[in-house]
Amino acid sequence: MLVAAGAFLMTLVGGFVAQRTGDRRHLVLGLAAGLMLGVVAFDLLPEALAQAPQEVHGVPAALLMFAAGFLAIHVVERAVAIHRGHEGEYAAHSHGHAHGHAHGERRREQGVGIAAAAALVLHSMMDGFAIGAAFQAGTTVGTVVAVAVVAHDFADGFNTYTLTRLYGNNRRRAVALLFADALAPVTGAGITLLFTIPEQLLGLYLGFFGGFLMYLATSDILPEAHSPHPSKGTLACTLLGVGFMWLVVGLA
């Protein structure tokens, strides 16, 4: 529980850093995309395949869930784009009607950000599970996993705040989700004192969440990072994010 409290503080530090970026937003988004890609490639997918290795028609179930997560968020975003197109058509007929559609579109985009942040909160709770399970396996294992999780939760806090704000949510909502993300490892570690989640179910969730994050990183965050400032610095931040997650996962 003390280690989980450290994860709590590190998550808040990550969110605080994300808030203090100012005009370096493109660098922050590039770093966030790299962190998310690293989480998916080095953490979520290997863990999902290890915990849910069974195949469905020749394909691991975890990878099917990965594709399902990717497509689920794609369908949501396409629905927003369709409404955006309809809004343009209606604008010629009724300004008020178009304004209503714009408001609805904004609400849907905010919902995507909240859903992404909520998924990160659940992922942070899994980090708490990992801490509890590792210490049940032994103090040495617990210490190594704890170091990796605490470093990893910096990235979670950073991404939770960045994603929430990227999709149009206000600062108060982003901070509220950041605190929820910070509390999640403590909650997860406490839950391991009561029971454990079946590995297969956890693997399927990790696969789905991996697809969710992969879509956001490649379809939304990276294009947004490079559109205003197509610079080498943004690319370097993305590579730095991927390398950082490789280091963290290697420690585990």
C-alpha cells in the first residue's frame, strides 16, 4: 500500500507536468503518443497474449479484442465526423439547428476524451493489482515491479490529463480524472487483499484497451502533434516516449 501511495504521487506529478507545457503543446502530444505506443507494444499486448493465449479461428483472443478496441473507437469517431458533415449541410438552412449539432458534436468529442481517460484509470487500477500480486509472490519481485509501476504511472498521469484536455474538456474535469487515476493504483492494491481477477478475463481487457490506445495515438494525437509544428523536436519526443516505456517495461 505504501508503494501504491508512491504511484499515487507519481501520477499527480505526470499530470502536473502536462499542465505546465504552455506553447510546447506539440512536444507534449508527441511525447504522449510515444508513451502510449510504448505502453501498447511493450506492456499491454505481451501481457494480454500471456494471460489470454487461447485462439478463436486461428487468432489469439487477445488480438481479436485488440482489433475490437481499435474498431470500437474508430466507429465512435466516424460517427462524430458524419455528424460534422451533416452539420455543414444544415448550416445553410438553419443557423440554430447547426448550432445545436455543433454542441452535440462537441459533447461527443468530450465523451471520447472522458472514455479514454476512464480506460487509463482502469489501467492504473491494474497497476495496483500488479503491485499487490507481486508482493504476494515475494519482496524482491514486488520491489522490481513497484519501481516499474511507479515510473509507468507518471506516463498514465501525463496521458490522462493530456487526453482529457485534447478532446475539449475543461481543466476542472481533467484534474478530477487525474485524481481518479492517481487513486486507482491504491484501490487496485487494496483489492488484491480481497480477491484476484481471472487471468483470461484480464488478458481480454488488456487487448481491447491496447487497441483503444493504439487508435488514439496514431489517428488523433500524432496528427494533432505534427499539424501545427511539423518539427524534429516533436518526432524526437515521440521516440523518447517509446524508449522510456521500453526502459520501464524492461525494469519489470
